[in-house]
Amino acid sequence: MANPGYGKRSAVDQSPRGERDFAHLPPREAAVAAYIDRLPDGSDISVKTLARALPYGQCALRTALNRLQAAGHLRRGRECVTTDQLMIWVTRTFFSRTARDDEWWAAFVRGDVPRETAPQRPTRSRAYALLAALGRKAPSLSLSAAECESLEPQVDEWFERGATETEVMHALTDGLPVPVHRASALIRRRLADKLPPYRPAPERSSALLTLECGECRAPGSPEALAGGLCSRCRGEAAPVSAGPPDAVPTEDVRARIAEIRAGVVPRYERTARARRKPDAEPEAPSAR
């Protein structure tokens, strides 16, 4: 799995999974697409991670992903995510089992197509999964299926108050008595006694600003990225006109992005960087 907020994102309104979903693709691209299609959202689908799971090298996988983008199954974009504490730029990778044309992806970026799917209720809840996994961390706290179901509402209340899985796990496993006579009673008591105050999650907003070329990764408007590639990577001459007002030129784009990122670097990091002396000449080797 990728870090929170990154990784695969499934597009909405896809056709049901079938045996011939990727029959129109070459064998390698079809195999890669079928593998990505079965991964849960949030999975790391970088070429390095895919190369460890699939029988292809990184160069071959990079080519396969570009061809999936040209076929309308995949798009990459840059998104600005802001909270009360920070603002960062992240790369989103959207995957669609159903091939989409450039017009659909352009509507997707404009917000005319919903970006998030309605969450489906998992087979087992987040609270149940944590309780079932307690025995792996602390064998004396192993629970039965009935005990997990009985304690599930109490753990749900922790999550509703903003607690994380790590916090709940520490509250239940730190400082255990030896021996533990009744695991379920001990867990029930700790969940009640250590119940944290309500902590609302920080407000988070995001907006997909632009898509990226699948070859050179230069940002641009959806209209300029036909088939997921910019005009330069498609081998076409650059247009004479300035283009749409929201288009982003490719010249010096990486330098501009670096400048933008520099504006949101925390103050303590900027101070630490300023203290460094990158232009200092290396010391001459001492004579022996």
C-alpha cells in the first residue's frame, strides 16, 4: 500500500468486471491492467513496486503504463491538498477498468464527473478487524468471533472520536497484567476507562488542478493531453496560439514547480537549508 493519500484511485461508473475487460490490449498491457484492476484503492502502483510483483522490468512497466494511459484506462494528475496545518502537492493515479476517451477525462478534471465512489460497506468493519488482530500483537488478548462482535461498537466509538488504529492498539496492549484471565473483560474495561475526548478530523480540501503527460510528466490542460500525452511527446508541432487560459506550458515547468513547492516548505526546514553552504569549496586533502 502507498502512503495515505497516494496510490491507485478507481474511477467511478465502471462496467462490472469480466473476462474480456482488456482483450483489446496487447498481452503485456492486458496483464498489467488486470493486475492493477484487482488491487484495492490506495495500492502503490509505481513501476518499482509493480516490478517486484510482476515478471517485467521497470522500463517495460513504464511503457505499459503509458500505453494504458493512451488507451484511456489510466490518468495521472497533480492535486493540491490543504489542511489547517499544511498545503502539499501530490500525484494522483486514476484507473478505470472501462476505457475512457479524452472528453471523459477532461470532464472528470473539471468536476463534471464525480471523482469519488460511494464507499461500500466492507465484509468486516474496521473495528472488527482490529479486534481480530489483537491476538497477533498480544497472544493473551486473542478473542473469539462472538467477542469481537460484542466489543465492536466500543471500538467504533473510539474511531468516531478521531482515534487511530495505533492509538487503540496501544491502549489495549500496553502494560498488560500477567496472566490475563479474561481477555474480553479486560478489553471492555480499557475501552471504557481510556475513551478519548472527541477530536474532529482537520478539514481537508483538494482540487485536481491539472493532468500530467504520461511520457515527460509535464502538466497541461486535459484538452492538450490527447491520449494522455502532450503535443511534444506525440511528435506534433507546438501550436502557434497561446492555447486555453488554463493550459500550462512545458518550458521550465520543473523549475517553476520547485519554486512553488519552496513556498510551502516549513519554516524550520527553510532555516536549516539556509544554514547550509552548498557553494563552499571542498577542503583540500592534507599532505602526507
